[in-house]
Amino acid sequence: MTAKHRTKTSLPVKIVKKINPLDPKGTAVDIFTAGGRPTAGMSLPIFGPSIQGNHPEALAEAVRDSLPKDWNVDQHHVYRTYVREGLERGYDDEQTIEFAKSKYLNKLKHPDYQTWVDPGAKPKTPAGPPLKEQPNGFPVAIPLTPSTQSQSPETFPVPLPQPPQPPPQPPTPQPAPEPAPTPEPQTKPEPAPPPAPAPEQKQSEAPADPKMASLVAMAKEPITAPGRAALLKPVESLTQPEMMDMIHSAQEDYRGWRSGDPLKAHTYEKVQDWHVNIYGDGPQRNDGGKPIEPTPIRPIPETQMSHVTPHGEDLWQATGRLGETVAQAAQMDGADNAVKGLQRGLNMLNEANPLPSRSPAYGPYTKLGPVDEDGQYGPQTDFALKHATARLGAPKVAEALALGRFNTFARNAQRNGNPDGLEQATHAAFGPLLRAPRDTGPKVEAGVLQETLNGIGAQHHDDWQDLKVDNWIGPKTTEAFGQVLKAEDSDTLTQTLARRMGML
């Protein structure tokens, strides 16, 4: 194919804008000219009655464009479902777009839409007299007559006096003597051990900040999009329907500016891996020039397995616990810095643990794109958290969060030229991973940091005097930290520290 044929042309878009006023952005033409994607029925949306069928597609694109930053993950089939629901209710285009947008963000627990109420939800009607269908199609209540009273005594308050008769039953709560036996003294010693977990629960529930409450709720929520959910399972466990879900996701969830998303390529690559796992990667066999249907080399899984981590833990419980850890970090670091720490940690973790090699029948895996380090916990960060947890396990992600928190502090210290608070930031990030909360023993992370500073400082300063490795971060260590940041990048310092601690 020549460069001329590969050059994108705007002519089809201009044509469709004149032909189809319901598709001002040229969605039909985007489908028609989409390179690398199946184009079944590619010319249908442009002419004839299919224009009306393309109306929901155009509105779904408008819903995507109206979503806040980091929340427009192009779950196009979801947008389209809500758009059709709005159109069926008789909403105009603007109302339909607003309805679909609100319902989508409410489902994802966006902080600004948690209290949104579906205006079309039918309220529960109280029980009343029976209804009778009239010839005009409208139900009319049947007046109650003495005859109907005898037939349906349940609708009258006559039984109401009967319930008061059970009040004699209140005396039956004679089981109240059970608390009287004063087994309380036995329960008093039991509360003694709980005091330690109690504060932890308060901290995890502490998302009084609605932003953190939304983060924790989203981290616990299972991925509902079938194609994306399949990406969080080992390829050996995927059923054929799950493989098809991934194909549909790659075709529908990455449109417009997201067509080049590395996750789309990764989805197709996992589909290829599924076929290699089931059919092998040998050459295609032919019979007289006709390809022979491949034979499975192993049984195709028929039962969908639940989502688990490499250590066998329920994936959603693991990611929910990690979300609570981020919320606890926000109490000291602030919400934005805590989320930036998670995002930075996930990026460092993925860089240090690339996807493994694959069958030589295909090229190497597409490198996963980095998470935007903007301090906003949206669908992109949420999926990255769950993908890393499913691939590498919750302990590695917890280490990544600790590294990200330390790196965020180091970046701020380098930018501001102020390393004050190093001791608190270091122990808050790494302490929970290395010892119990009330352990007053040596701070291992402090000693490793001192060794790291000695190694880097000697490379950049001829007059460098090594710190005493005493596992205590005091004024001298803090001053040396600031001195190193004047000559070395904060990211390099963090990665060196991480390797010395065995976290990368």
C-alpha cells in the first residue's frame, strides 16, 4: 500500500455531515474508514433508514465527549445502552446525553454523582383497591362493596385490631433474663485485644473526605465490563465466551482518540495467547490448498473461574484493602499526594516488571501505557490498580504504593529545596510493610536510606562524608538527603533505594 492510500482524507466526513444530519461528527465515516478494525456493514449507517439507527451512536459519542477527564474510558456499549434507555423514555437529545452521562458516572461512583437519582425510576405504589382494565385501555379502581368486603377482608382495617392482641407476647421476651445472668464479665476481657484493630477500622472508614470514600468504594467494586474483566485472569483459565468478550471490547471500547490505546493492542494480544494456549503455535496445515481446521491440544475451559490474585486471594477484596491503605495515606499526605503516590508507584512497578515473553509466532507484547500522575482516582487508575494486583499480587502493589509515596515526597523536596519531614515521610511510607505499628525497634528503612545516600553522595561530591548507618533519621541524614537531591534526580534516588530494599 502506498503512502497516498494510507493518507487520511476528510472527504468522507464532509459527505456524511451533509447526508446524515444526525451524525455531525461523522461517526459512520469513522467506522467506514477505521483501519485495523472489522468493518462489517460499513456503508450501512450512511444511507437510507440506517441513518435513524445511527442516531444512538452519535449520541453515545457525545456522552463520551461530555465526561470529565479520566472518566471517559470509552465503554461505548455502556454509553449506547443508557442512550437508548433515555430515547425510549422520550427524552430529547440533550436530556438523553445528560441522563446517560449521569447514570454512567453514578454507576462508577463519581463523587459528584453519588446522590444522583434516576428521574425515570417508577416509585413503588402503595397497595390499594383492585384495578380493572376498561375498554379504553386505562385501569380503573373497582369500588369496594359489601360483597367485595366479604371476598377480600384483607384490605380492611378489621385485621388491624388483631395484631395488637399479640402484645401479650412482649412478656415472652423473658429471654431478657439471658443478659441478666451477667455473662458480661466474660465479654469484658474479650474487648481487651480488639483495641488494636479498632483504630485501624476507624482509619479505613475515615474517608470522611468524599473523594477518599469514592476511591475506596471504586477499588472494592468488581470490573463489570466482560472484556476488561477477562484481562484480569490468567489466559489458561479463560473460556471461549470470555475470549469473545475480549474481541468485542477491543472493537467497541477504543474509538476516536483512544484507538491507539496500548490496552487495545494488549487485549488483542491476549486473544492471540488464548489461541496459542488452546491450539498451539505450529504452522497452518493444508489439504490440497485448503486450510485444515486446527485441533485443540488441550481442553477448552468451560467454567468461568473467579478473579483471584497470584496468591489465591479474592481480587476485589485485595484491591479494596489497597484502596483503604491509600485512604489512610491521605490522612497524612493529603488526598492528591496519596493518589499521586499510588499512580507513581504503579508506573514504577510496571516498568520494573514488564509483560513476559510470548510465543515466537507473534511479536513482543505492547508496552502498557503509564498511568496519568494527576492525583485523580478515576477508571484509568482503578483498572491499573486491579490489573497490577491480578498480575503481580497485592504485596507488590503495596510496596509500589510505599515507593510512590516516598518518591512524591522526594520530588516535592527537590522542587522546593526543603527536605524537612524526611523522617516522618520515610517511616510512614515503609514502616507498615516492615514491622508492627507499635514496634519501637530499629527502623530498617532508615538504615537502607543512609546506605543509599552514602553510595550516591560519594559519586557526586569529592568531599562527601559518609553517614553513620544507625537506622535513625536525624538532622544529619536530612541534610545529606537535601544535598544529594541537588546533584541527583529524585526518581533515580527512589529507584536506587527500592532496589536496595528488594522492592524493584
